[in-house]
Amino acid sequence: MFRSHTCGEIRLAQAGTQVTLAGWVQSIRKFGSITFVDLRDRYGITQLYFNEELNPQLEADPLGREYVLQATGTVTERTNKNPNLPTGDIELTIASFLILNRSAVPPFTIQDDTDGGDELRMKYRYLDLRRNAVKKNIELRYAVNRATRDYLHGHGFMDIETPFLIKSTPEGARDFVVPSRMNPGQFYALPQSPQTFKQLLMVSGYDRYYQIVKCFRDEDLRADRQPEFTQIDCEMAFVEQEDILNMFEGLVKYIFKEVKGIDYSEAVERTTWEEAMWTYGNDKPDIRFGMKLANLKSAFRRNGVLEATGELVNGADFKVFDEAETVLAIAVPGAAEFTRKQTDELTEWVKRPQIGMKGLVFIKCNADGSYKSSVDKFYSEDRLKAIAHAAGAQPGDLVLILAGAEERTRKAISDLRMELGERLGLRRKDEFKLLWVLDFPLFEYAEEEDPASGGSGRWVARHHPFTAPKPDQIQTMIDNNPAIDNPEKYLEHPYSGIKANAYDMVLNGNEIGGGSIRIFQRQLQEKMFAALGMSEEEARHKFGFLLGAFEYGAPPHGGIAFGFDRLCALLGGSESIRDFIAFPKNNSGRDVMLDAPSEIDEKQFRELQIKLDPTA
Ligand code: ASP
């Protein structure tokens, strides 16, 4: 028997008993002839008390940090109790001990506030994982995993594995590919998600499926993305959107309860994509705080039509507003007292390349009812008052206004809103607010990346090509030819107004899940592929199996997938998913511990019949 107890469980009530512990040496404090050692395992820390008389070998063979120790001793009440430790009332007076293994001096200190930099911690991730702060995250991840399985199992879902070596059908992101030795010149792809498999399982009659599954996307890694990540992937047959929303809002609430002890009893708020864009400039708004956008003059494409609102800022002698496609404002509560330095700093903030605006206009709505602005030269106080009113400002608020090209300005004001939410402490880590965003556009029109290819643009699926249109718009899709004669006028094409039967779940301004009701009729699926510019042959080549399956009694179905890593990070109060993955990749997609990716042997190339062409 290596141990009778763990390092986290002994209490004063056990005083006088003999116990054996095993663990790692966290710290050593030597005072003359006596030595205190903190022994750590997964469950906690217990103080060991050594003295030279009882443990003479300590002198000859001293302990070091991270040594693995087995120690037997008597539970003794401590004179100097540590109220911060659950075991802080006791220590073990060591009668005998054994060094089970020695340790080199670790490259960083293994404690909550480590001195190790990011890269070093990742290189020695197995040591980093010993730290309490990381362990807590891994434990939380497992708690989310368990709660998910409990809930889904309780609702009749079956976990069914789907293959990792599949066919490459690049659509959204780039595929990771794996060469096949047995089929020279041919490649598997790693799944970007089990999407088509879970739909096939519905055709096969497994009407409630789930999997907590790895997905692989070869994307340029923006901050906090991983090339392999985990999804809670789910699919249901014989359902409508409402069934899915209820089932999975139930899942997230169950996770909140189990993992955080939070009773999220109110119904999850819902908004349409259009409303979200209109109100927050963003399709994953943080609704923990207001600061909704006011469109002082907007060219937002609503229902496919350019909509211009308000002459409020037109006609004035301020060219910037007159010429801008869009003018958007937010009222920042209680910020009229911002100093010159603060407003200057905000102006610099919006001018940074990531935000990309030319400037920032502000109106201070002073508590005494007067107005002061950065455009006093151009606007009378009455006019300022009217603008502030339109922005929904109260006395004491600061109105911030951005003007420019529609898309960029909308994104910028949304970023500015989030930044001020952060600065004013309105994005509280312990507050969780869910939101369903519904009715996304089915298609987006994408400019051709490579105009040399002849085309000027094409429809792309906003979610993925298996997403069904709203039931009342199916006919519009079937009846119309997707071709666009004049790309300038794509907004007038019947396809641009088609809404998808798709939904995203948003938590505190982060998309945590998304899914859709699927197409289950062959004809409509073929129409969809055609709209995305696939020839019949290409569609058959890539998705023949699915089109075939739709001929054999495919039931109506739909599903959703949650970003498991992100969900864990948000529940753990962190923005970084890496902290919640045992062995993550760095921002360049490298595993610095394994030093992967790496070159392979000549022999492996030969077996695969692959030659590298460095000049390509
Ligand atoms: N497979 C989709 C995704 O990964 C989710 C879904 O539609 O269920 O985004």
C-alpha cells in the first residue's frame, strides 16, 4: 500500500493516528534541526514535520523540490495553524519515509503564482499541470463533460463515435489531410466536424445522437483558436427549431447548475440576427449591459434593402457625417465626467489599426443639462441635445459617435461598446447571460478572392450547406436560379433575403454553440449545392453518399454543436481556451512540448510515394 490517505483529507479529528501519504515535495523549510515539507498530491497539501533525531538520513540525503515521497507519521495538532489550508490544523510527525523518485530542479516554481513564462510552461506542460490553478481548470472541464453526459443520457441521447479518417470536402475551413500508404496518392481528411455522419445517423434511425468530439480545422490561428478543438456535437430527428432550442437551453442550464451551482431559471432571451446587428452591431452581443446602438444615419442592409434612417446628422455643416455611409452612436452611462485625457485616449483607441476608424466624436451630456462636444463648431446646443436624445443618453452620459463605411463602422462601434463595458466593469465575470440568435441569412455573397478565375463573386453558405432555409422560403429557393447577373445588385436577388433555420447560442458576448434544422430532401440539397457553385458532378463526387441517403427515407432533423473548450473557459471566468486544454497548441499551431509538427523520415516519404517540392 503506497498510501493510507491523500494529502487533502486529514483533519484534526484524526490526531494521534498513524497515516501514510505519498506525493510531491512542494516546498522545504529548514530551521536548524527541524524541517517542514509541504507534500502535494492531486487532492491537496499536508505539512510534514521532520526532525534530525527521528529522521537522521535527511541530513545525508536532503530532499529537493518535486521529489516523490512516501512518508508515514502521526497526525499531530499544529501550534502554528494555517487557516488557508483545509489540512492547516495538523501536520504529520514523520517516523519513516522513502524517496520514491528524485526530481531535477523544475524550470519554474510549481505554485499558483509561477515565475514560468508561457512558452516555458507549455514546454513542460506536465509540470504546469501540477499547479493548482491549471488543475482547477482541468477539473472544471471534466465537470462540464460529466454534466453534459448526464443530461444528454437522461434525455435518451446516445454517444456514437464517428470516424476521424474521412474524405476531404473543403468547404468552410481548410482540411488537415493524412496521406494513405495503402492507397498511394490518396488522402484522408480529418473531420472539421462530424456533420454529415450525424445526419446519416438520423437517416439510420438513431434519433438522438451526441458526441464530445475532436474537430480539426486548418485555419490561420487567430488568438485563442486551436487547430484541434472539442465540440459537444448533437443531432435529433423529428424536431423543429423550437424543440432544439428547448432541449439545449436545458443542457446549458443543467451545466450551470452542476458546475457552478447557478440556477438559471429565466427563459433564455432570443433575438434575430438582424435585430442583433441593428442593436449591437454584432451577431454575438453581450447583453449583460445596454449601450445599444443608435443609428443616426445608417446604411445597414435591412431585409436586403439599404435603409437610411434619420436626417439628424444630415444637412449640418459637418462633412464627416454628411459623407459617411453610416453614423452610429452609443451613450456611455455616467461617463460625461471623462477627462480630456480620457476622451483623447478613446480617440486613439478607435484609430488603432485593429479598429481602423479615422476619429471619434463625443458629446458630453452634463448633469446640469448643458452639452459639450468635440463638434461644437458645427452643431448648436439644441442639435447636440437632439443627437444625444436619439442616442438614448441621460444627463451624465457620454455619447460616442463613429462615422464611416457601413461594415467597418458597425464593427468598430461594437468593439468600442465592448471595451467601455469592460472598462466600466459592466462585463462581470460572475454574471452569465445567455442569448439565442435566430434567423441568420442562409447565404452570404462573397467577393471572389482571385478575380483572375473569371468570376466576380459567389454565394457561400453562412452556416454550412446542409442548413435548411426557413420553411416558407424553401419554394423561393427552388423556384429561382441562383446565378447573379450583376454582382453590384446581389442584394436584389431573391436569395439574399432568404433566412436560415439556424440558431446560435451566445454567452456573455461569445458564441458558444450553433446549429440548424437541416435539409433532408434530395432536391433541395442539390439546389443548395448548385447555389454554392458546385456542378452536379462535383456535388455527387463530394456528397453523393448524403444525396443517396436522402433517397431512403431521411427524417426531418436538426442539431447543434457547442464549443466545449470555450464553454469551459467562460465558466472558469477566462477568455483563453488554452488554459482549459491539458495539452494545447501555441498560437502558431505548435505543440512545443512534443515539438510538433516535425519533419518525417525519408523512408516514410518513400512509403507514401510523396516527394517534397520546396520550390512549389
Ligand atoms: N457542425 C456544425 C459546426 O461545426 C454545427 C451544427 O450545425 O450542428 O459548426
